[in-house]
Amino acid sequence: MGSVYRARDMHFSNAVKLVAVKEMINQTHDPSLRKTMLTNFEREANILVSLNHPSIPKIYDFFEVNERYYLVLEFIDGKDLEAYLRDLKGFIPEEQIINWAIEMCDVLEFLHSHKPEPIIFRDVKPSNLMVNRNDHIILIDFGIAKVFKVGQKGTMIGTEGYAPPEQYRGEASPTVDIYALGATLHHLITKKDPRIEAPFTFSERPIRQFNPSISSELESVINTALAYNSKDRYPTAAAMKEALLAVAGRKGLSVASNRVSAQISLMPESDIVPVWTFECEDEIRATPLIDSGLAYIGVYDNNMYALDATTGDFRWKFATEGGIVCQPVIADGKLIFGSEDGHVYAIGTRNGKEAWKVSTGGPVRSSGRIAEGHLFIGSDDGYLYAVNLSTNKISWRVETQDAIRSTPFITDDFIYFGSESGELTCCDFRGAVKFRFTAKRAITSSPLVTNGRVFFGSVDSTFYSVDAKTGWTIWRFRMGKGSVSSPCSADGLLFFGSADGNIYCVDGGNGREVWRYKTDHQVSGSPVIYRDNLICGSADGILYCLEFRTGRMRWKYPTRGPITGTPIVYNDVIYFGSVDHTLYALPV
């Protein structure tokens, strides 16, 4: 029917966001079959968009081009259990089987409890279950999932060997998924593929006959799930989960807790109550600005918002024609920022009324900086613009080979900025280029200049220190993956995040690692130092507060989506946005 591709979402300038692009190629000439394929594909999109569970991939988009249909989904870094089993020598340990089985029960319980109607997956099997890099189970391919209505019959659909008898009769109830889960566990434990055996003959292939290391208690749980008559199976996924937990308890095995419950339990662990929260209409990937009692934040719903910084009350919003991912700046009572619609806007700070705008040749994802009566800001058209704030016109521009998404750093003499071509450019206030340093891949990280050195990260997995006058390399620090995080510094130490999931602290003088802190996902957000705290968000959705000299965690606060911007601390309040559409204000 098609293929699945790994892709990078280029909408997000401050994050290396990988996605899975699922393509359905509808080449059949049978009109009825074409309609069925399309219906199944659209059903998958409609089901996924309504679900929010850690074991279900998120959906980002659904579209059609030339009769080829596409889903853009969360990228899962791992392999499906069929491939896992094929590559495995020996058997999977019982403890691992039970952990995975509990997670499978969790996600099935979530689907079967879906409101207003339960969702029956109808195709649980190893190739539709992925294990990610953290050894968690992800349920994929909702192409034949079905909203369940009591008494309703439908087309016989599923996979032979894993489907129970009633599914062959076109019946679909929650117990069909219980049976398929039992068949999947039998396959994982015994390595006997049910697709090449006669249907419904699991009793003729006892688990312990092929894998004696498995306990009789676990074998009994799986046999119950595989009962021929649906009334003899576990009535719910929750009941099967309880049976698995009981087996683990009797065997003294260590099992993972419910991942949904684990996420929720983080809140009391942090013991932090927000000062306020404000929910917008789309993802927040920008960094807020606090000024004169107002909090300003750009959002992917195309709006710039102004809120009361003390209460979070709405003041006004200004609409553009594109998403806003940059931090605004203020000059002469005007809020100035770029939009993905290709314009730089200046609006009144108190009323949100447009004062002027300047057009560039591409989306503007760079945050601007002001000096010498000019705004300096990059664009995806590959130019750094100098906009005269007296005339509201472009004074000059400096060309690079690709989009400029980093924020320029300005000293008394020079302007430093990176580009997606891997160039770090240094120019003066007339636009004359003094030097260019070239990394192997993009420099989305905004540079930091201090003590005569320029510090910045690159997507080439290297963090650089170069001479601020010549661009000569002083030292390099190697990370596990690339970085789009912008560094900050304190007491001669540098702090930055990486797509390898770490927040790093290195010595600014020699580039040696002082400490690292591991999060559960890539750190595309940028850290900030406040007093002796380092505060930084991660794509795992958590805002971390660490002691900056040692890297010891002081607290963490969970949100419902990745955090890609930089937290701002003002009057002992931390302001930051999340992809969950919410701007948070937390007490330090």
C-alpha cells in the first residue's frame, strides 16, 4: 500500500524535529478497493488526532498530493517487535515480557475506554508494536482500528493467526484485542509464528514446552487471553493487567508502572503550583518577553499575545499571516518581531496596533537585536537585515548561503550570527564581513560572545569556541548528537542542551566537561541561569531546575508537550511556553 519515511519538519527553526511520513499509494484500478483503502487511511488520521497517550504516536498533519495520501506522525526511534524477534538470539526474559505486556494492556485499556465510543484496534501483532529507545511499547498502524458500537458487525479484517474466531465473523469487541495480545505474547515467548500454524491451535503449542524459563503463572495468564470463547477471556485489558501484576508480585519481578500515571505523578514530585497559566490556540515554541508589567509571547496560531505578567490576564493579540517562533524586542514603545509570513512587524506595546512592517524574502524565525538605532534580524532568505528604526527601512543586508534562524549577538564593534549552511558570520555595523567560520552542518544555535571568544553549537554534533576577532578555532567539544540550543554562561562555565538528551556544563576556558544531566528526550530548548539555578526545558515536556555548579536536580515541572524556547525569569517568576499550547508562570 505504501511506505513510511523518516523526515525532518522544517517548520521548526529551534528544534531538530524528526517525523514519520506515512504514504499510501492508491494504484489499484478497482473503485471499490480504492474507496476502502482511502477510507481506512482517513480513519487512521481521524482516530489518531483524537488520542493522547504515551504509547500512541501523535499525528501532526494529513494531506493528499496527486492521489497519494500522507500522514505526518511522531517519529518513533526504535524497531517493531517482529524485527526485534527476528534479530534476537535466544529468548526474551520473562521480566521484559511482563513489562511490555503491562504497557500493551495500558494502551488497550485507554482505547477501550475512549469516549464517546470505545476504539477496537483489531490488529494487535508484533509488527504493529514498536519498542522505542527507552524500551517502551508504542502501538502503530491504526489503519483498521474501529469505533465500537454494541451489536454492530463489519467486514472480516485483521491478521490470520492473531485474530480470534469471532473476528472472522466480522464481530469486533474489546475481547478481540485481548486475544490478539495473547497471541502476540505467545509468539514473542515461543518464537512460533501463528501465521504459519492452523488457526486457534495455541493449546497444541504449550508455551513452556518451547520456553521452559517462563513461569507457569505467566503461561496461565496468556492461555486465558487465548480462550476460544470470548466469554472465557479477561473481560477487560485492565483485568489482564491486574493478572500480570500479580504474576510479577509472586515472582518478585521489577515491573514498570503505568506510564500515564508516572507522568501525572511528576506534578506532586515537583510540588510547584503555577502562579498562572494561559492557553493559546496552537503550539508555543517561542521565548517570551517581559516588560513593563506585560508578558509578550508569539504562537503558532499566527498571533502575538500580550498578557498581564502578574495575573496572566489577556490584554490583546496581534494577528500575522504565519506562525511566530521568535522572541520580540522593544524599541521606542514598539514591540518588534518577525513572522513566518516573511515580514518584520512593529506594533504598539500597549494596544497591539501596527506601526510599520518590513518585508523579507522568506519566513522570519530569527529573533532580532537592537543597536546603533537599527534592528538586526535574520530571515530564511539567507540575509541578515539591518532595519533603520528612524526611517523603518532596510539600511543594508548581509548574504549567507542559507536561512538565518539564530539570534545575532552584538558587541561594541561587531555582529555575530549563524546560518543553516553552517556559517558563523562576523560583520561590522556597516554590513562589511570580517570573517566567516564554517561548521560541517547548520548553526541554528545563537552565539554567545564573552572574554574575546564566540561560543555556539552546531547540528554537526560539535560545540565550538572560536576567537571573536579572527574566527580561529580555540577548542571543540563533541556531543552525542547535534545542538540547536543557545548557550549561556556563569562563573566561567558554559551551559547548553543537545539532541542527545543531555544538558551540558563545560569549562569555557578549555572545553572540558564539568557535568552533564540526562533528560528523557532531546534538549532543543536553551538554558538560563538565575542565581545559582540553571533552568532549561526539554522535548520530554519537563522544565528542569538544576544547581548550576554540580548539575544536581532541584526540581522539575512537567507540561504536556515539548519545551523548545528559553525560560525567562523576572521578579522571581519563571515564564516559559510549551508545545501543549500553554504559557506558564512558575515561582522560582
